[in-house]
Amino acid sequence: MSRYAIDCPATKSQVVDLYFMEHRAKLLDIAAFLDRYDRAPADDEGHRGGAAGEDFRVAALRKALRILREDGPERARRIQEHFSDMTEQPIEKAPMQGALGVPPVSRT
Amino acid sequence: MPYIDPHIHMVSRTTDDYARMAQAGCVAITEPAFWAGYDRSSPKGFYDYFRQLTEYEPARAAQFNIRHHCWLCINPKEAEDPGFAREVMTLIPEFLDRPNVLGIGEIGLNKNSKNELTIFEEHLGLAQQLDQLILIHTPHLEDKLKGTRLIIDAIKRNTNLDPGRILIDHVEEHTAKLVLDNGFWAGMTLYPDTKCTPQRAADIIEMYGTERLWINSAGDWGISDPLSVPKCRVEMKRRGHTDETIETISYRNPLTFLSQSSKFSTHG
Ligand SMILES: [Zn+2]
């Protein structure tokens, strides 16, 4: 019996036929984004946080790419958790209304 | 095949969207009270908004044989000032008896702050006291997992509300199981780019099944797609899912949850 609730009705080759082109293009988008980031000039007053002056969001993205390369199920869930604020207590005051996609360095 | 979009903010959409939704098979919608894209300057702004949700939108939807229902609250993005939020909350009871109001929503958290949590808990109290269904917004992106945990803790700690009468919305890969395992209903919101796509929603259905799970567009004033429910149905069909599975997720499940209110109907 499958460990999942509903077996994916498409076979492996059907999954590849349906989605390969779309995800090949998405991978190139990530590569081009990192190239663009490398080409861009540094900010005047340095970047927001992150190791070695790197933007903390890009640093988190590079770490997520390592999760992608690991074997094992539920890569999407593991990457979601990697991008999540893992602290448990409510914060004192909302600093803004939106979100950045990655927790502040103090809450990773 | 008819469908229900159980979470869409039609006040921000054009009448043309109603026409296209009707053409795609939409028979009923529910519209939770939410942020307008800007902070209202006074509680009076909410009074007018509640009138819009209970008077004007149902009439606009009816032109296309779509049944319009709504949920009332002050949303978490405007709950950082508790005094202001409480003033808005005093307006809610007089609207709850209106014929298209299903309950309290979308309450919840946005940045997981102390004041947001306080106002969320006060809404839970109001819902419990007035025996209302509840629709809950979970935060986006990095705040979602923590916010979903705080929300579930607050419900269990402070209330004896039946989880079968509460839908926790915007679940993704890391929160769906948490919500379903605790007995709540779960909503998946489909966005064109920044969040859950129709492909990933179909994946989550395969991983966790169709029980107590629905899909919605949460179409609003931002980049969003009022046709994302029918698009997800096409995606599931393309992958080979049965009509029965597709109907369960996009019609039967919302019908079952929402019919806990006698005011919900799919007939024009
Ligand atoms: Zn919403």
C-alpha cells in the first residue's frame, strides 16, 4: 500500500512528459537569478545581514538548493520549513504588514 | 461540473470576473472580511464594508446566478491596535443575522504579534458565544508555520470549539498535516506566483487525501486569479484524477463544511 493518500494517477514517464519542460525552465530561472545577483554592483551601505555580506535571502536560497540535492521524500515540505521562522513565542509588535520569504537572521 | 469558490474577495474584483466565473461553472462563493490594501481610518469604514459585503455584493453576484455569502471580523493586518479592533468588533453582532453571513472570518494572525493573538482570541470568544462557524487566515511565507501552530494552540487552550466547525486556510506542504491531524478543515489557496500553485495543490491532495480539504482562489486586489479553482480542476484532470476526486475537492467538500450554516445555498 502507498504511504500517500491517493496514488499519483500519472506514471513516472507521464509525469516527466507533463512537467519536465516547465521545471527545466524554472531551474534556468534560478541559475539566471544567481548570475544576475553576482553581476549586480554592491549596495552603498552593505547588504541586509547574512554571511560574508551576502543578502540573507540569497544565503537562505543557496541553503535550500542543498536540500534539493538530498535524496528522500517531501523536499517541498523540508524547504518550506527551512524558509520558516522556527521560534515559538509571539513577537512584541508587528514591524510591517508584509513578509520577506525568509525569517530575519535573528529568528532562523 | 459546478464548483464553489469558498474564499474570494469580490469587493476588489470587477463584474466581468463574476461573468467569467459563472461561465467556468461557479455557483456559490464565500467572501471573508479582509484588508482592503490600505488601513481604514475609522471603525465607520468597516461599517460601510460590512454593508458592502451583506447588501451590494450579493446583488451583484445574483446577476450571474452566483450565490454570495460572507464572513465578518476585523482582519489580523489591522489588529495591531487593540482599541481600534475592539471598536470594529462591536459592529459585528448586528450584522450576523443578515441572510448571507455564515460566521466569523477571516480571523487569524499576520506577523504573529502579541496584539494580533489577543484580538484573534477575542474573536474566538465571540464565535463561541454566538455559536458561529469560523474561517481562519494563516500568515504567509516565513510566518506561516509558526502562526499555524500559535493558532491551533490558542483554539485548544482557550475554547471548547468543535474543530469540525473551523476551517484553517492557506495551508501548504508544511502545515496541511498539522491542521488535518488536529481535526480542523483545511483550505488551500492557489496563487499565480508567490505561493501555492495548482500543481502543488494537486500534490498535497495526493499526499493527504480529500477528507476535510478544499481549494480556493483568495482572489483580491493583489496579483491573483479568480479562475484558479477551475484551473486546478484542469490540472488534476490532466494528471488523470477521477471526476469524483475533482468534484469532492472543488464542490462536495465546501458544500459539506458550509452547509453547517443553514444560510449557505448553491441555488440562485
Ligand atoms: Zn482572504
